[in-house]
Amino acid sequence: MNTSATTISGVGAVTGYGWGRDRLWSGLTSGKSCASLHPGFGTSLDDPGWVARIPDDGDSADGKTRFSRAMRWSAREAIHDAMARGWTPGPRVGLISAVVLGDLDMFPMIVPGTAASFTGREYVSVTPSTPVSLLMQEFGFHGPAMSVSAMCTSGIGAVITAKIWLDSGMADDVIVVATDLSATPEVVRMFVQLGVAITDVDFLDSCRPFQQGSRGFGFGEASVAFTMTNRPSAGYGRVLGGSMSHDAFHATSVDPTLTQVTACVDAALASAGVGGADIRYLNAHGPGTAQCDAAEGAIARTRTPNAEVFSVKPLAGHCQAAAGAVELAATLLGHQHGGLPAPPQVADPAFPAVLNGSAPMEHGLTLKTSLGMGGHNAAVVIGPMS
């Protein structure tokens, strides 16, 4: 990857904290999770459980489904934010949509025997390509547009792909939007059965990355968008470099040798032209599972010896396709506000570098890591604007 810096000039967000990046920031800095009890997410369909679903809001003109409304709303907020900061779209603005399951409201239409219940117009309204196409149409963007999917690394993978487009000259600017609204009882229950999702207590009680007693993650939803450009622009931060890899080891588990995880981090640092000792913060994937704690703990000890470590999953939840984007937004908004929204510790940390609650953000580089189920790895280096 080219080591030229890419500016993230706009941010938009819809999360369990509400609609808008300001809601995300105030929620993260409150030190309280956005989880609440919802019926059907407990041990049975009759019991409530703790999840973080985005409020059913937005503009009805953006579509019938929460997915389409959240996706277009967050992207529009990022675009308007960048324009307010002086960004002028170039002739080739591309769009990358990061997804995993996509719009679950579309699934009943493809169940055998149900097609006659829906019109062609209804089907088109919820296909994953439709919100993308309508957004391109709304702003008159004509660059490349596509979706990427790499489990929990999808959001960071989309940011890295956008930088590749910009560095290669394929696009003048790129909108990245990562959307996941898959917190349904059926989906969450599958992750509970896998032993990684916890719904019986609030996120801060269950998800304790790099701390004793962590049981796994709480399930969240989000749509987060960024406006990215290599042209001069005011912004939140700069993408200096990144890398992606795959363990090719197991359908759910991290390769315990960590060969590909550490290689991905090394490649990201090299592409950014920095060393591990230059990293001030490690913004971890941090879902609070034993495998990920071990992997990212090893990164902290062997690759980023001077970095303080945090994960916002105990606050925002694990937002699957949008997870990395929510966590990257925490760093970018931290640059703007001069603070780091780390969650409070609730147990003894595994090593001293783990942050305990919000703290002033010092000038320096952040390494953002993402580890996706099935062996997907991604890492990106973020720097302040100056």
C-alpha cells in the first residue's frame, strides 16, 4: 500500500446510543453501555436479554427497513460533515458498503413458497444494492461502488480498500459505510450457542477485554460512515497504512500460533512507514473472548510496547460488520475532542497497559486491529491531522 496519507474528513454514525456521531461520542464518554433489556433475547423466547439495538428512527424516504434507513442516514451525515469542513467531492466519488448478513428484512422474500406474497418493487427495495445505488444517485456520485464482507473485519477492510482505490487513482474520494442490524433473537441465539455472546447481564458486566472474568461480548448494532480523500482536506485523522490477511485455520477459532495475525500487524506498520514502538494507542478488537484476548495481548507485548490498550465493545457492543468502524470512529472523535473513550475497568487487568476509563488523548499514532470469525485479520494505522 502507498504510504501517502488518506484523510478521513467526515464521520456519520447510528448506534445503540442513538442517531448521530454526537450521540455516539456522548454515549462512549459516559462510561455506560448502550445495552438494554429486550424481549426474546434471554434463555428462551419469552425472556428478555441484554442487546444494543439502534432506535427505530430515521427518514422513511430512505426505505422501509431499519437497515436501509440507518445506512443512508449515517452516510449522509458523513458526507454533510465533510462538506461543512470544506470538502468538495471530486468527479469520481466511490462507495464501499461493508456488510455481513446484510438487510435481514429481505430474507423472508427468498424463502421458498413466499415469493407470491411480495411484489418486484418490494423485493428491489430491500436488496443490498438498492441503498447503495440510491445514495450514489442522491449525490450524483459516479465512482466505483461495491460491497465487501469479511466478518468482523469488514469495516476496517472497507477502509483499507478505500485507501487502495485512492492511492491507485481509481477514485478521487470514497464513502465507506459499514452497516449491521443483525441483533435479532435468532442471530444472537446462534452466537450464544457458540459460547461467545452474552445476554444475561449488561455489557460492562460480561465483556471485560484483557481483564479477569470476561465471558464474551454483548451484541450491538450500528451503521458508521466515513468520507475519505487523498486531496487536501480538513478532517479527523489520517489513514497511514493497513493490511489484511487470513489464518486459513478454522471456521471459528484463531490460529494459536498467531502467525498471520502478527504478520498482518507487521505489514500494516510497514505500509504506514512506522515501527511498533511508535504506536501510542492500541485500539483493539477486544470482544472479551479468551482467544482474542490472547492474540491482541501478544500484539501489545511484542509489537506495540509503548501503547496503551483499550476496546469500546463493553460500551457499544459487538456490531459485527460495523464493529471496526464504530471502534475507529471512537479514535477519530477522540482526536476531535481531545479524549479517549475507554471503558472503565471492572476487574484486574491482564497487563498494566490496559486503560481504565476515559482519559485525555495524547498526540500520537493508533493501531486499530480487527479479528474476524473464521480467520479474517485486519490492521490499520491512524495518525492525527498534524
